[in-house]
Amino acid sequence: MAHHQITLDDQTIQALMGQKDNALAVLVQPVLNQVLEAQVTEYLQVERYE
């Protein structure tokens, strides 16, 4: 199984802290986007826009 490092920008962290009702969605969306992008890169064996 591959390991991926997930990063969140300051804007996402600020939104997460300010959104109690929507916090899970704010956190999950960028994480899933990064995981999917890493899987596509791994599958295609090319970097984005290459």
C-alpha cells in the first residue's frame, strides 16, 4: 500500500476552525482530492500537466 502525505493550506485550516457544522466536509474534500490526484499520478506514471 502506498503512503501519501496530506497537506492542508492555512485557508483550509482557518475554515475548519470556524465551521462547526461543516467541519468534516471542509476537512474531507481537500484530503480526498489529494488522495485521488496521487492515485491518478501513480496509475498513469506521469506528473500533472506532463
